[in-house]
Amino acid sequence: MRELILLRHAEAAPGVDGKDDRERKLTEHGKREAQAAGQWLAEHHVKYDRVLCSPAQRTKETAALALGQVEPVFAEEIYDATPGDLYELLDEQGDAERVVLVGHNPGIEQLVAFLVEGRSEDYRGMPPGGMARLSFAGGLQPGSAKLETFWSPPN
């Protein structure tokens, strides 16, 4: 893998008692955030070979609005993932040059720190709809990524 884009799902409606958290949908503001992420990707001519996405409704909607008609690979392990879970999933993607992973915090923001700094406790946060674009000179290794871009949607 040469490039990785980590996309946190956009703003979602609050959870409702008695309903599965995975069913939470994007708010109208969240839909605009996801569309803005897609616009940024298009304007910067970002290409990708594979999209990995949590099966939660809010990540599915984010992927559809930001990435268009791309058919994601839904991976259950992305939901409620630790940085180690996400790293393991990415390590299995060796045949792809450029991967997009659409997921949740705190796993996404901790993974950024793990790949760039080599430790997952040193993270700065990632807002809803935020993206981190990482590049790798060699293989996928902790502390080996270069943070090319950190993007946050406009308010």
C-alpha cells in the first residue's frame, strides 16, 4: 500500500435508547460534510483502488456521499475497532496501492497516530467528516507513514 485515506463518518444523529447504534443516520449537516469531503477528493484528483467501510448506517451514507458510486467492501471489524484491529485489516490489503477506510473514532484518530508516530495514545482528534491522507515509502509499518493532508469539513 502506497497511500491510505482515513475518513471518519460525518455528523450523525444522536443515539436513541433501545435502538442499535449502528442504525444512526447522518444529519443534514453530516450529509453536507460528506459531500464536502467528496468534493475535496475530486478537486485533488485523489484515486483509490479499494474502499473499506464499517457496516454502520452513518459510515455507509458517508461513503456513498463522499465517494460516489464506488462499491465498498463492508468489514464488520471496523465498527468499534481498536487501532490494532484496523492495522490488521489494512495489513491484509497488500494487493491494493491506494485504500480508503471509512470508520469511527476513536479508532480512526488513534490509527493516524499509530501509523505516523508509532503510538496510538498520542492523537489530536478527528472531527466528524474529517480525513487524513497518509503515504508510505515502504510497507505498512507503525511510525512509517507521512501525513500528507489532514482535512476537516467547513462548518
